[in-house]
Amino acid sequence: MSELDDFLDQAYVGLERLSSADLQRSANAADLPATIRSGIDALPEGEYAQDEAAEAVRELISHDQ
């Protein structure tokens, strides 16, 4: 899922943590596949380090399939 990794790499430049709302706004502005956007939209409210966000989104996507 390199598109997710590429998106997160860009979103986290110079940042340690982002809120789920920040990730959702960035995802809506990016040209991401619907499955990745829906996984990001389903993130519970809170702040995430990049690896935490990647793991959570992957889990949400795999759970929906």
C-alpha cells in the first residue's frame, strides 16, 4: 500500500503527530483511492504518530474488506 505510505510521508514532513482531523483534511485534498480515504475517515478521534496512523488505517481497511 505504497500510496498510503507516500501520503503519510508527505503529511508528516517535520511533524511527529497529527490529529485524525488533520489527516482527514489532508486526505480529502490528496488524490487518494477511495479505500484509503475511507480508512483515514474512519480513524478514531485523537493524535497519531506516522507509524500509528499507518497501522490503524491498514487495520481499518482490511477489516472492511
